[in-house]
Amino acid sequence: MSRLLGGMSPQRFLAEYWQKKPLLIEAAWPQVADSLGREDLQELAGEDGIEARLILEHGATPWELRHGPFDAAVFAALPASHWTLLVQAVDHYDLQWRSLLDELSFLPNWRIDDIMISYAPEDGSVGPHDDRYDVFLLQLHGHRHWRIGPVVSATHPRLAHPRLRLLQDMPVEFEATLAPGDLLYLPPGVAHHGVASDACLTLSIGFRAPTLAHLLERIVDASLEADPGLRLFQDGQRQPCTHPGALATEDIEALRRQVLALLEDDERWRQVLGASLSEAKYEDYQPHGEVISRRALRAHLQGGGALLRDPASRFIYTESTSGQTLAWVNGEARTDMPMHLLTRIADARRLTSRDLPPLQASEEAALCAWIEEGLLLLEE
């Protein structure tokens, strides 16, 4: 059972709502009272390397889009209303959201993108739009009024904006005003428009949906590397043809079948998908760690401390066709951690001594190496 779903079972949510229809849950997450405030978000938006945006409905151009970092002078010069600040990947920098993401453990980690938090004064909005991915919208502070429409196609009329997917007109199927703790789930493509009723903070959990064309490109590249053009078309069972100028249906089928056979290596698929789906959100991301001894690690765990998985890194494991466990972190295959530990790390964002078996010296050394690399963090 997931508290975030208001007592609804994950099975029911996936069967009835996931990628099917919107869902509104009141008081889904009442713990929002201690979450970050406007000043915290603006401070994050001022740091180098953090993805932050400002959208001004009545800026230098309609729906003006600015990219951070933003200093205090920028916020001081903003109008009293009709703008929104958005900060991506807040969960990478603020670990208080770990428990919120744990409520989504019925979905694989590779499907979760990040947590974005937005602040808007009264009448602030990012305009009517649709997203290409699933999203959970959790109201943190204040109130936001949502107008929800149907799924819109890629050809739906849109405003002439170079970066934002703004809808020119938006049919409305229902409306709702979210109070702190309320949650709204939207499948991909659903038209929606949220407007701040008063100064408010809204959290958005976005999901990853890799483009199939990108995955096809990766598997084709890997397949060609494994078989660099040496395999030729074969037609040893050919029958006499009556129209030598025609490309016969049976030849098309034979060519298609033999070309696709190049892509059917199951082990290659696992290698390609493991590397691709474990890539960090930001391609230039490099974790930063700290040096720790085995004795200090042992004391940390025995003293009630925990190990946290680096929130900006992605961990994936799978089982090969031969039954061997394969693992990747941030796009790289990893064999430097005992697999029984690596799978625990990949499954849980937080590990205490109760979650770990008695550690051998080599296992302690491997954990220390990952702490020094920044893939694991120490929580007191």
C-alpha cells in the first residue's frame, strides 16, 4: 500500500489510472508542512549547475522563458504576479524527499526522472500545455487551481513559442483547486493548466520515458559493432519467379526477418538497456565523495548511522540469460561491488546495519570505495 495514493493499492492504480486517466487524491501527503519554502527554492535557483527557469506570462515577449542561475536582484525586479520559478532535480540536493520517492517503489527506479518544485505568486502559471511523460503534482503550500482537458495530439494547435509546448486552445473536462497535501496524477499528453490562487509551491514528480528511436539507435549500433556488415542475405529455399522485375512480398518478408534477426540477441539488449537507462540525468554529472576507513564505516553503521544512495546517480541491475547478475551505475557496467550488496543499494535509497548482512573485509572495502567515489553518502 502506498500512502501517496491515499490508501489505494498500487495494483489498482496501475490497472485503472497509470497512463490511462487523471487521478485526484486529497490529503495524499500531509507531511508537507516542514518542506522547503520560497526562499529555499530561490537560493537553489541561484546556484551554478542547478537547472532553474523563470516563466513570465507578460515578459519581454509573451510567456518569456529565462534560464538561471538567478541572483536576488532578479527576484526583486519581478512583477507582483503572473510569473513562475521552476527548479529541476531538487531531490538531488535536498534529501528530505527520499521518503516521498519511496512511496513510488512499486514503479522501477529507471522510470523516475526527478522532482521539480515551482513557486508562483497569485495568478502565476506556465500556461496551458501537455507533457510527454507521466507526472504527479503535489501541492506543498498555498493553492493552485487546475483545469484538466483530454489527451491532445502532437498536431493540436499551439502558440508560436520556440521552447514551450503551449496550447492555443484547451478544452476543459474538469477543474479542481489543490490545497497543501493534495495530489494530482496526469498521464502523458493530458492537457492541463494550473494557476496559483495565492502564493504557492507545487512539487512535480516527472517520469522518464525513453524514446524508442533512441533505444533503436543504441541497439543497432551495438549490433553492427558485433557483426560489422559480414552477414549476407540468404535465400537457399527460393522458388522460380514469374516477374523478375518485381520485389516480391515473400522477398520483403525474408529481408525484414533476416535484418531483424541482427537485433534479437537478448544479452546484447540487456547490455544496451542497462547502460542507456542508468545514465545520469545530467551527462556531465560527477559525484563527489569523502575518504573513509573501514573502521570508520563500521563505527558509523554500528552507531546507528545509515548509507544513502547518491540521489543524482542511477543504479540498475538485471539478470543475464545465464543467470549472472549484471549491474550499471551512471551508464557504466560495474563489477567492483559484490552483487548481493549492489542489488540492495539499487533497491533501497537508505541502508542501515539492519539492512545489511555481516560484512566481510572485502565488502567493507568496496563500500568505502563507493563512499569515496560519491555513489554512497553517510547519514548520521
